[in-house]
Amino acid sequence: MTKRIEQSLIRLLVWNAFAGALLGCGLAAFLLYMDVGGIGSLLARSDQPIPALFLLFGGFAVTFGSAVCGTAIMSLPADDRDDGPGGGHREDERDLVLIPIPIRVRRK
């Protein structure tokens, strides 16, 4: 893989992670504003709302950033070059035989 392709892939991941994190923070702010489940009023009455806000916004940012980044990776065009068979040794499934294994159960 050339350096130019690597840089464009890194740029793609960074921008999509940033967009997903921004989306997650926006959704967390919307949930606080709409007071879904009473979370906004609960944080407003809290003695220490900063750690809770950090966890809420951080969790949403990481979750949505990862989801958008994963979607960007999976929507990349597939490489259609066939370099031959993949690795590993696949056994023929017709040759496999299921063997029952006795298990002793102790009663209490």
C-alpha cells in the first residue's frame, strides 16, 4: 500500500470519527435538553454534575464515533483482485463425525 493511500485512509478515519463524535455529543445534548428520563433535571440537582456530563458526552462520542468510523470502513469498495486461495486448511464437512461425550452430573 502506498503512502498516499495510507494517508487518505487515515484522513477518512479521522474525519468520520470526528463527525460521529460530534453527532454523539449533539444527541447527548438533545437528550439533556429534552430531559429524557429525567436525566437533565437529575444532573441539574446533582452536587457534582461535571463527572456525569463527562461520562455521558464521552460515552456518546466514543460510541457514535466508532459506529460512523466502522460504517466508513465497511463502505469502502472491495478489492476484487483474487490472489488465490486464502490461508488455512478447510476440512471437508462431510468427513466430520459427531461423537457423543458422556458427562457425569453430581447431585447436591
